[in-house]
Amino acid sequence: MSNPNMEQLAAAQKANAEVMMALLRTAFNGVERLTALNMAASREFFNSTVANAQQLMSAKDANAIAKLNSELTKPNVDKLMEYSRSVYDLVAEMQKEVTSVMESQYSSFTKSATSAVEKAKSAAPVGGDVFAATMQSMLNASNQAFDQMTSMAKQLSDIAEANLQAAGKVAAPAKSATAAAAKKASK
């Protein structure tokens, strides 16, 4: 194998490694942001639950409890919707970042690597085809990882969208039930 082919293969492998590192950084960043969002939501839920329980315990009669209960439900439904929107926005942003990295870099690197491997195969001395086959195998594994990352990003986006739609369906009846309970309690 000639030296330029080795350089091309090394450059292609380096480029593939850089793409994979960019994708992993994006994934870790997304997980970190999602964890922070979940922690903030959990903290808010806990604080809200404690405050609501204190208000309910201070109620003097059943009508006051019913009225408080209906008043306390609406902010929780709104918070659930806000949380769902935040998760959806985060996942959509991650998907865009991943797609951007993959589309802008990966296809050109894959073409270059494939070309270099094909040249190496044709110019390989006896026994050198093992190295080219190894490089081809690594390139195929990289392509499979790329396909799996694309699929994972799409699945995350679909899950977030489904959760957002489900939260919207739950919120609409809850808001109307809250309004009805508040009206009934005020009578």
C-alpha cells in the first residue's frame, strides 16, 4: 500500500472519530440538560405539594377543601404542560444538532473513507488486503453506529411529541373539571 492511501485512510478514520465525538458530546449535553430539567421539575413538584398540603390542612370545612383543591389543580396542570413543552423543545433541539452534525460531516467523510479503502484494496500487495478489509469493517461499523444514532434521535423526538400531545389531552379535561369544581365550590 502506498503512503498517500495510508494517509487518506488515517484522515478518514480521524474524521469519523471526530464526528462520533461530536455526536457523543451532543448526547451527553442533552442528557445533562434533561437531568437538570427533571431535577428542577421534581423540586418544584415537591415544593408545590408541601405548600398545597399545608393549605388543605388549614381549611376549615369541606367547601373550603373543595374550593382549594380545585384552585390548586390548575397550576399543576399548567406546570405539567410547561414541563412537557420543555422536554419536547430539548429533544427537538438535540435532534437538530445531531442531524446537523451527521449531515454536514458524516456523508463526506464516509465517501472519502470508502474511496480510500477501495484504492487501498486495488493497490494492496499480497497480504495487504487484510488491512483494507479491516478498514472496510470499521467503516461499516461506523455506518451502523451512524444509522443507530439517527434512529435514536428520531425515536426521542417521537416520544417527546407523543408525551406533549398526551399532556395536552389530559390538560383540557382537567382545566374544565377544575373550572366546574371551582364553580360548584363557590355556590
